[in-house]
Amino acid sequence: MDSAARKWSITEQLALISDDSVLEQIQRFIAKKLRGVAEAEISDEEIAEFDRHHAAYMRGDLKGISGKESVKRLRKAQVRDEAL
């Protein structure tokens, strides 16, 4: 699984967590890992791309997909990646 797919998978898993204490633990863990990481590591191009996608989503040009569909797509991509 490549980095982008792994991040997407983690995002999908986070969306399913409803326990605030677990979310707080995850947030503290991430903050601890990111301590010292400069915000500059996110390029201006990446920020612009995010802004374009967000604007398209807000206009209704992009639609979200269900968690089930996300997992299905990730598994399909993983099988494809492993075949390479």
C-alpha cells in the first residue's frame, strides 16, 4: 500500500471513531509525532490543490463517497499495486 492509500485508509478509520477519549488520544499522538515538523513541509502547490478540491466540493462539483465505497476502492487499488 502506498503512502497516499495508507493515509486515506487512516482517514476512513478515523471517521468511524465516535469515542471522544479515543479521538483525544489519537490527536495527542499525532501532535507528539509532528512536534518540530515545520508547516513549510506542505508546499504551496499542495495547499492550492486542496483549496481547489474544497471549492469544487462546496460548489457541488465533487461528491463524497461512502465509507464502504472508499474501502472497496482502496482494496481494489491495493490489489492493483501488489500486482505491479
